[in-house]
Amino acid sequence: MRDLANLISAAALIEAAVYDADSTPASVDLAGFGSAVILLHVGVGGITFTDANKIEFVLSHSDDGTNFDPVAATDVQGVDSVENGIVKALTAAHADDDVTKIGYMGGRRYLKLLADFSGTHGTGTPIAATIVKGDSRYAPAA
């Protein structure tokens, strides 16, 4: 079996918690890596989501870590559509937990992911997002 552990690194984009309001997105530096995939974990919805009471996950990228732009459809893989950086939207009942795999191909150095809440969320929803940076240029990866 080949060694994968020394060629990848992982970091939290959204810390695992139950959220009922916007997350505070941290940026992740992709320097030294040739690929990245985001694993977005969403638990059972705390509310029944609608077009007014929803969560939108907005992925943005940057060259300098300061000025971020929303990703476009050509920057990601594994999602049906992207509009204004929204890579996943919860707008209907979410009765089961799931994991969404989002491949990043945009080529910029920094990424961040925002869980953007709209409407009323009296009960929180479990959320976590992890980025796995791959194809390390320097093994072993930290």
C-alpha cells in the first residue's frame, strides 16, 4: 500500500459545532500543495429549511489572503451548480446527515468557507468542514 499520510494535510474550514448563525470563516493557505478537496459535513437540520430560512455555504478564494472573491463553477468539482460562490444551499427539509465532497481547482493560494444563515433558526444545525490538501511538494506534509 502507498503512503498517503505524508502527502496530505488537513485543516478545519468550519469547526465542528451546532450553528444557528453565520460561522466566522478562517482562511486556509494552500501553498506547497497541488490539490485540495473540501469535506462539508451537515447534520440533521435544526429547522425545516425554506427559501427564506436557509443556510448557504459560500466558498471564496484569494491570491493574497486579504481580498477574497467568490468561486465560480470552473473553480470547483462535485457540486451541481455555483452562483455567487454558493457551493451548497439548504433550502428544503434536511432529515439525514450527509457529507459533500467539493474539489477545488481554482489555482489561488487561499480558501475560506462561510456558512451563511438567512431567516430564523431557533434550533441549530450541526456543521463541520475540513479541507484536505493533497499532492504535497514537500514530504512529509505537516
